[in-house]
Amino acid sequence: MELRKVEVTLKPSGYIFENGRQTSKRTEAELDYGYFHCFEHYKDETFSGVWAIVKMKNGKIRQFEIDEIRFLDRPNTVI
């Protein structure tokens, strides 16, 4: 399966999650690129959310809110 290329918006004041852990807080908006793997859904008694799992150019796996990614290609419709 070929991974889809995405543009990710690193929002100011958004938290950075790497490998499932919060690592730091951004101060400026930035654009970066990576490859989309899947969507992750989390739900417990008080919280639920959906994140996009993206492998970044530097090889790190990161979670993004779904409004922080934009697909740059079209999925292959021919199987």
C-alpha cells in the first residue's frame, strides 16, 4: 500500500505529540510534510477525539488533529 503525502499545519500553542506522548508546545505556525498512515479514535467516559497518524520527514510518528492535515494527492481509485 502506498502512503499518501500530506501537508500538516503546526498551529501556534498546539501541543506536539510524538509517539503518543506530549513533548512540547509550539509558539509559531509552521507547515511541514509527511505521510499519512491512519486515523486513530480515542474515547473514554469524559473525552473522545480523532487524530491523524503521520510519519514526518525526519522519520518520527506524530499525531495531528484532523483539521491540521491536508492531503496533497488523490487516492488511487484503480485496484
